[in-house]
Amino acid sequence: MQPNKIHIQDLIEDAGWLQEEMKLLKTIIDVIPYDDRPLEQESVLDVVAKIGYACDNYFKPLIHNAVNCNDDLDMTPSSHFDSHYSIEYHEGRSALELLDHIIETRSEVQGLLKSLQPKEFDRIMYLKEGEVTLEKLLRDMVMYDRKQLKKVAERVLTIDPERSAARKL
């Protein structure tokens, strides 16, 4: 069944939500302890870096190949990309640089998606785990973003105000 135009436009708009959230996070990143790992949980920076890693190493390459009708994938990506993430992905980058990179990358992805006709979202790609349509990949990307952004929001909401104030000094 061919995805309808409004459904696809909504998904593309939802994918753009990440950019807005990253822009908002940029306004507070310097006043929160973004690299603290409370009770050995992921830090805000870790979670944001996972979003960037997923986009750079999974979603963007697959979408790029689908848009360019490139069946000759030089990779067989796994939908278990989270397990391949390493802290090295964001080492050497400031939190602001990482956020800017994610915003820029998602903007590129959105541009690619907007260039497609709704019927092209039925295009099938092959992963190690089997086939996936571009529409499903887009839905998965939006759901992944939401899950990760929820983690960021939870971390930000639990930050001790005194520690945040001390970081400003």
C-alpha cells in the first residue's frame, strides 16, 4: 500500500522536530552538567551523541542510498546500531559542536526526504535483519529520536539546581 502524501509530510515534519529540540538544548547546554553520569546512567552528552551516531551511521546513509536509488550498498547496516556506538564518536567535540553537527545532518536528511514523491517511500532496503521500506525507516528514526529526547528531558529535569549554579561559576 502506497503511503499517502499527508502521512509522509507528517513524518518528515516529525523528523524535523529533532532539529528544534537540539536548538533548544543549545540554549541551556552550558548551564547544565551535561557530561555527568548520575548513578552510572548515560549523561545528556552521551544520549545526544547516540542520536548523532545513529543519524551519521545508520539513518542518513540508508536514506541517501534510497533517494539516489543506489542498490549497491557497500554496507549491510544493522538496525542494532545502538550496540555499535562508542564514546569515541563524540570525543574531541564540544557539546555545542555536536549539537550543531546533528542539526546540520538532520537538515540534510530532511532535504533528501522532501525531494521524494510519496510513492518512493515504498522503496525497499535490505538490512542484516531483513527488508525495510523507507517509510518504516523514517518512522523508526522518528521513534528513536523521541525515545532519546525523552531521556535528555529526564536528565535535564533531574539536575540539581545548586550543581547547575556552581557550574556557571
